[in-house]
Amino acid sequence: MEADGLTIETKPHTLNVPRSQRGGEVIEPLVSRQWFVNVEPAAKMGLDAVHRGRVRIVPERFVKVWDNWLENIKPWCISRQLWWGHRIPAWYVNDDHEKLIVAHSEEEALAEAKAKYGENITLTQDPDVLDTWFSSGLWPFSTLGWPENTPDLQRFTPPT
């Protein structure tokens, strides 16, 4: 077929549509906001610990795998769109995603938001939860008395 001097060609194409394993429904990916953690500083600490001898990898041939993984690490997506889990500690002011407050509690977020945006505001917490691996890192804090500096917390968590 020709249109305005251009040749238009039609070719058959097989579209690979993902389907749910359980029910066979079509799965449509949705673009959504995600939360990421820059893990590069932690990766550098891990590399340094092995190369300075503070941590030993056994068998030693796996040092190359360790180095390769940590030298090529990417930011970690820690948000999940689930109904359960540790909520992301971020609040939007008046449902405006450009006005974001990150705080330990809603009370802290409200005080910070009022100081920054005035008295007449509402807060909406981000609906996402932390991914399982990131959330599991909270276990020592939730079981050893944090935020108090308890003997158990001192004994079982490394100093900062």
C-alpha cells in the first residue's frame, strides 16, 4: 500500500500477552510510583570489608562473585503494592505527590507539614508497603526494644 509516496507494509506479529497462572486472566502492567534505596554506599562497605580482611568469604573463589555483584549493584526497589506489611513512612500533603513528608509517625509528619505548608492541610500516607527483604531488616528493632537503647538492642545489633 502506498500513501503520500510512502510504502506501508503490513507484517503478521504474534503478541505475547502475559496471563495469570492461576486463573488465566490477562495481566496488564501498570506504571506506578516506586520507592528505591541507593545501596551503593552499603555495597562499597561490603567490598571494603572483604578486601581488608574484616570479612572472609569461604571458599575464596566466591570473592569474585561477591565483587561482581557488589560492583554492579543497582538501586533497590523497596515498595510493594500489597494490602499488608510495614507501610512506607511517607505522607502526601493535600494529596499532592509533589508535597511529600517522610517521618517516623503521622504526628511527626503532621507537625512538619504544618510548619512547612500552613495549618489547613490533610495528610495521606503512601499506600505502598516495604518489600519483604527490606521489612525483615526491621525485625531487630521491633523485637529488641527500639527506640529505647535496651541491653538486648546493644548486644544484638552492630554499633552505628
